[in-house]
Amino acid sequence: MSENKDPHVAQPGTSVESVKFVYDFTEGNKDLKDLLGGKGANLAEMTNLGLPVPPGFTITTEACKVYLDSGEEPAALRDEVSAHLEALEQRMGKKLGQADDPLLVSVRSGAKFSMPGMMDTVLNIGLSDKSVQGLAKQAGDDRFAWDSYRRLIQMFGKTVLGVDGELFENALEAAKAAKKVTVDTELEAADLKKLVTKFKKIVKTECGRDFPQDPREQMDLAIKAVFDSWNGDRAKLYRRQERIPHDLGTAVNVCSMVFGNLGPDSGTGVAFTRDPASGHQGVYGDYLQNAQGEDVVAGIRNTVPLAELEQIDKKSYDQLMQIMETLENHYKDLCDIEFTIERGRLWMLQTRVGKRTAGAAFRIATQLVDQGLIDEAEALTRVNGAQLAQLMFPRFDDEYARGGKGVEQVGRGIAASPGAAVGKAVFDSYTAVKWSRSGEKVILIRRETNPDDLDGMIAAEGILTSRGGKTSHAAVVARGMGKTCVCGAEELEVDTKRRRMTVPGGHVVEEGDLISIDGSSGKVYLGEVPVVPSPVVEYFEGRMHPGADDADELVEAVHRMMAFADRKRRLRVRANADNAEDALRARRFGAQGIGLCRTEHMFLGDRRELVERLILADTEEEREKSLKALLPLQKKDFVELFEAMDGLPVTIRLLDPPLHEFLPDITELSVRVALAESRQEPHENELRLLQAVHRLHEQNPMLGLRGVRLGLVIPGLFTMQVRAIAEAAAERRNAKGDPRAEIMIPLVGTVQELEIVRDEADKVVAEVEEATGTRLKLAIGTMIELPRAALTAGQIAEAAEFFSFGTNDLTQTVWGFSRDDVEASFFTAYLEKGIFGVSPFETIDKDGVGSLVKSAAKAGRETRPDLKLGVCGEHGGDPESVHFFHEVGLDYVSCSPFRIPVARLEAGRAAVTSAGSDHR
């Protein structure tokens, strides 16, 4: 068998019947996440480590894919499940749903990538009107048995049968109100027995059928429901948000139940081996006595800190601490652990590499290096550019927050996910999405969130809840998305029905009121708190030194990770910069040159009038006069740029956009001319401008007279720019500088265009060399931004010393898109329908645009082996695209100054994760 084929997965030509679809927990391991999902693979790994895991088995993702493709489970699945269920029953000494002593199981989803709360789980399967009596007798606790049964009907009814969950919640609230109690645990056995009757009536009314009493039917329906939940709306939305492929499918874990709701010596909790918010080492997590797992994650009851478990049950606490250390050393990473204590006995229900905030990711990576658990290369795989970008966002001004006008701190919760978020208060997901689409910034406020709130959480600037802790749904999902989140702000009274929140002192925050939340401190403010630059940006600017006494430990972690990346990366990183100020900032941020200087930006402001004169010139003399006026201005710009980037390459793109962009708007001009005529005022210049605008008007300017075509059609335009570049380089060289200019010809489609412009440029450079007595080395190359240029790259390389891929325009021309039009009209629909996983203008379209980049790079280097290759579109700062550019063998990427650190980090990560796979 080929070593790259997984023997557990159906290969082409393999019959589905011959594939194994069910694995006992003793059969798998952590490396089988593709097949067993993250949860199943890690349950198997913990079983292998000898940790206390309740026995069970996993149905593979392959079974799910067959079900989703065909609408039916694989023919062999039922028999495999039956065989594993029988083995489980023999091991446990009781049968599923046995009347006098029932085996109960949970049915839980578990995809390869963690999708917290996005798919379905059902607990307590096997309970029925008969077996609930047996459970009560075996447990010696009627209340526990009836509580477990009502939970089953509630979860099964909502997730499997599709009953509106509010109906069960309302019935539960009514039962508590009738009893005059506030929490579920205060309901007695008789109350819960009545609630079960009520719940079964809800199922009958809503579904037209009785709640199923056959335990095997319950399990089979729950398994199908988990499969179906892979394509639920919230799961699809989460996958789009997190860029998780849609074709992976989910595994299903069938696990024997252990109970945390058997009384005060039982409970359930979630633990982290380090703080997922800060990365600091210590005991972090939440514990809830006399409860089942969903109570903790849902945030319905407020938990106690995990450290308090030591006083509640020291034996279980000590065992848990040992297991946490074992798991962290085994996985060599922060671990997220779910556990249950059943009458003093600890059980492990799940572990996974934990989601963490951006700051925690950087701190933990460096801590693990210092502990000797991982090396620098592995550390780079533990952080990413998106996290670094998040750390560069501004934070609240603490001084203003303490006493600024119009700002008042009104509460404090748990700092669940850091960041500074300001927005209008909204109290449901629908409003959050609606207002966000209208351009409003909103803060989503809930008592607690659930998976149905996902679209609102994505739309909001931040999330605020009055219940739940660091392991609640809101906290886990917010950390995964990089959203600011404050949880468990108990002093805030949230009324979602009336769309208001009452703060201490009685002030009411209505929907639409402005609030600010600080996910780093947990503080909640009325009004807008101003923001200040992040310490990470201050570090990149050179205003904060990582070794200084007052340096932030996060800055030290970022500094070390950037040093790791710079040592590992092959790709160089340049900046898109058009002036000396941007160039200097880019250099501070680590730029190794300028990959794109857009000269058209130098013709704006006061200089626009000179360009107008050039366009309006009727004679060669007038045109020469205009060009002569522009020359010294261009030269001054280039001198400043070369000085800022002394010793580093500066790629200057000659004028690219259509000339009409330098002229006034046609409507505005028409009005001015009409008004002047009506008032009989002189308007000769406006009339000439209007005529020029009409003359230069194009139906599709992007594909019209621009780029190299301008240089060929308007005599002297490109030669003036080349002369300015050459004279500036000569001036800097005579001043003992080291200018490294590269002249880039835009929008070339055929080598003949480039040859003509190059010949003219060479003549100008020679003239400047002779006049100044200075030897200049100016490289001349082109942008590859048209499909024809990419397809004939081998020919174009004969006249080009470098290629820079202009992936913005290349994406437009490959797809046939006008970006300004399509992003506003139908891109949202394309993303929602899954045609795009992400916009091709954000991340390189590898199959289309990327294929052209790869083939053009190969053809160019075959013609000219020393051809320098770079990219200067926005994709140059996109993390995923940077990896692609590394793999196809480009020499550098170029991006905006602010994204340079991200590109540096991702270039290092690309070198580590795809070692030896680039196509140079």
C-alpha cells in the first residue's frame, strides 16, 4: 500500500462495504483526526494513556460523508454499531435502556476542527418511562433520575426532533416560578416528574408523535441528527467564518454516561492547563457542583473557579492536576479539558488543544520553547498572522476610562477575550446583523449566548453576557474568532425581551445606547472610551524596546517570535509605499525595500493642475512645458524615497491609471459650464476640460488607455518619469547614498510593448549617466497583471529583469470581475452560497490566478534564470497567500506598511510548514 494512503479511508475503486466505519476508543489515536474527528481521536489518545475515560466508540467521518452524499447511512453501519454496542454492554454489565439498571450513553459530534456548540449533542440516551425507575433505584436518588430524563427529552426534542427550545425553557421557568425557586437544582423529584410529563406533551403536540421509548431508536435518531447538524445553518456559517472545508464531515462519539448531577459529591467542569485569555500558567477553569456538562458551557448557572474544587473534593482535584500536567506534556500545548466527577470519581470526557487569544498564543509559544517542550520551528506553527494583526489593534485609553467626560464604568465581568470594542447596545442576533449591515457598530448583549447567536456574534464588535465564565459558549467562540468578549457580568441585569440592560444604581441602557467593553480587564462602560496604540505597534515603531524594564511581557514574546520567523524565512518582505513618511514607517516595521511605489499618487493635490495642462496640451511645445514643470517635483519625491530606503530596493511603477482620473468629475464640470454660460461668465478653461473629459471617457477604463499604453501614446510621459528616477538616483549616489531603483512598466500584455518602453528608458538613463558622470544600475521590469502576460511570460522575460505580479488586477482580469462593482452587488451571495470560501481579492485564488502566477514564474525563470520575482497586490500581506507565494518560489512579497509584520511572520511559518516544497 502506498505510504500516503490512509488504510482507514475509502480509496478510489474501494467498495464502501469494505471500509471500517466504527472504532472503539481503544483502537484510535490523536493522529486520526481526519477519520475520528478531534473529539474521538483525543478520547482514544487519553484511553491509550491510561486516563479514566468512560468506555465508548466512534463512528467515522467517512460514514457521515456517505450519509450526506447519499441521504442514507452506509449499509454496513448498523451492524458495526450493533457489534460495538454489544461489546460496550458486555463491558459495562448492562444493556442500553435496561429497565432495572439501564446503560445510558451520550451521542456527541466531533469534527476534525473544533466547532464549539455548532453541532448537536444528546445526553442520557436510553432513558424511558420504564428505565427511569431503574435508574432511580440504582442511584438511590429519584430526583437525579427524573432530572436526567427531563434533560434527555429537552435535548432530544430540540436537536433531534426539531422542537423549538423556547417551549421547553418556558415550561422549566414556569415550574420554577410555581415552586418559587430560581435555580433548577431547587426543583424536587415530584416537580421534575411533572416536568417530564409536560415535556412529553410538548413533543407530542409539536411532532405528532410520542417521545421514543425504544433506546436503540433514540440512539439511531440521535446519530442521524449529528450527521445532519454538519450542514446546519450555524455550522455552515461557522465554517465559512473559520475557513474550515465543507467536505470533511463529522464523526459521532457514543460514550457511556457518567453523571455529575448525582448530588453535592458530583459535578462537572472545564479546565485549561494555562489561562486561554492571557497564556499565564496556573489553575484555570470552571466547576459546577451537581450539574451536567451543558450547564457549564451554556453559562445558565454561574460556576465557581476551578481552584475551589480543592476545598470541595481534594482527591479529585489532585488527580485532575496530575492529569492536566500529563496531557500538557504529552500534547506539548495548552489543553482544554472537560471532566465529570461522579460521586467522588473523576472521569475525563474530552481534551483538545485549546483555543486561545492572540496574546496567549504568543506567550504560550515562547513559554513552551523555554520549557524545552518545543523548538523555534514548532513555536512558529503555534501562532499566525491573523493573531499578530489582532495584537496590533488599538486598546482603550485607561486614563480616559478612569475619568473621561461622558464615560462611566458600570460593571465588570470576566475578561474572556481581549480587545477594545465600542458600539451600540443590541439584545438579539437579528438586530446585530441588521444594524451591522447598515454600517452601525454594535455590541451584542445577552444573558448567555447559544449556537443560534453565531451570526450576531460575527456581526458585533464585541459580546457582553451577564452569565457564564471563561469556558461558556460566548467565551470559547469569541476567543476562536478574535472577538472582544466580557462574560459573567452578574451585576448587569439583562432583559432581552424589553431590549434593555439595568446597571447598578438603576440606570437603564436602552437598545441603541453607546457602550464600551474591555475584554482585557472585563470592564464595561457607558459611552465611548477613546483608544490608544497597542504596545505591539509601539514596539514595531521602535518606541518600546523588548528588553527594557517597563517592557510588556507580550512585547517580549512578539519580539522573540518575529526573530524566529526572520531567521527561518526565505521570502523577503517589501512595502507598498508612495512617500518617504510611509517608507520610513515600513522600514521600522521590518520592510526590506519598496515593492510598489505608485507614482500616480504623486500627481494629486496642487500638482493636479500640472497634469490637467499636460492632458489639455494642443501642441508639442505645450506638452513639453507641462512635463518640464513636473520633472523636478517627481525628482524631489524620488530623492526623498531613495534616502528613506537607502541600501534597499525601490520598485517604482510608472504612471498606471487612465488620465481621466486626474480630471474633474464630468457631472460637476457640466454644471460649472452650464452655470457660467447662464451667467455669461468666461469659462474657456472649464469648457476645454469638459471636452477633454468627453474625449478621454471610456466605457471600461480598467481595460482602456492606461499603463504601458499611456507611455506609448503620450510622447514624453514615461521618459519624464524615468529621467526623474535616474537624476534622483544620481543625486543620491553623489551624496554617498546607495539608491537601488527598479523601474516597473505596468499592464504589459506583449513583449513588444515592453521592448519599446525599455529602449526609450535605456536612452534616458544613458543621457543622465553622461550628464552627471555617475554610473547607474537601474533594473527594468514589468508587472504581470494580465492573463496574456502570464501566458507569454517566457517571451516577456527576454526584456524584463524582474516580474512583479499585480494580483489585484490579475484577479479582476482572470475572473472577468470589476472589483468595485461585484463586491457591492453579488459577492455576499457568492460567499453565502459557498461559491467562494473567501473573496479572491482577499486570498489568492490558487486554482485560477495562482495557477497563472506559478506557470508564469516557471516560464520566466526558464528564459532568465536570475529573474527576480515578487508580488505587489494586496495578497502580499494575506497570511494564506504568503504561504502560496513561498511554495511557488517567489523572492518577495510587498504589502502595506501595517501588514509587514504579518507578512514577515507568515513567511517564516511558510518556510517551516512547507520546508523543501517551494518551486524555485
